[in-house]
Amino acid sequence: MKAKSRLQVKASTAKRFREFSKKNNSNQSETLDLILDFFEKNNLSPFETLVPSKVSIEQLIKKRIDAVIAILKDIEKKKINPTLAILEALMEAADPKNNYSNRKRDYEQDDTHPDFYK
């Protein structure tokens, strides 16, 4: 049997710690070991406050991602689609008989193309 030691803590703290251990389905030694490991692995001190919490950082990242998505949609709507329309109009004006719909129809009717037999 492993040697045990007693710690002197206030009764209210001991009660809270026992409840915390029961809530996490572990004995008190394991719970205390896990707590100490957590602080050591994450280089945290219980005496310092954490300025940005994980939740606030996550919310900030989500907001920034939403902003990036909005910017990309705006670029697509205001720059890419009009530019594509201008290019298609230029191609149509250069050779009106050979427009995109005719080329697509010709491609679909061409049985010499390898994709025809799929």
C-alpha cells in the first residue's frame, strides 16, 4: 500500500474538492494529480488570471472567418462575375457565330469525343 499524507485545508475547501472529485468520477489523489498536471503542462498559474479565455478566442476567430467569407463573396459578386460577363461579351462580339452555347451543343453531339461513350 502506498504511503498517504494529510494536507491541512479549510473544511469548506475540502468539501468542494471532494464534490469536484465525485463529479468527475475519480478519487481525490487522481483528481489532485490531474489538476497539477494540467497546470504544469499548460504553463498556467492559479494565481494569475487568464486575460483571453478559450471561448473568447474561439468567438473572435469565428467572427474573423465570417468577415473573410463576406469579403470573398463581395469580391465574387462585384469583381469576378462582372469581369466574366465582360469577357464573355467580348468573345461574343469577336465571333458572334461561335458563341458558347453553340460550342457546348456541338461538343455534346460530337460522338468522336472520348467522353461521348460514358
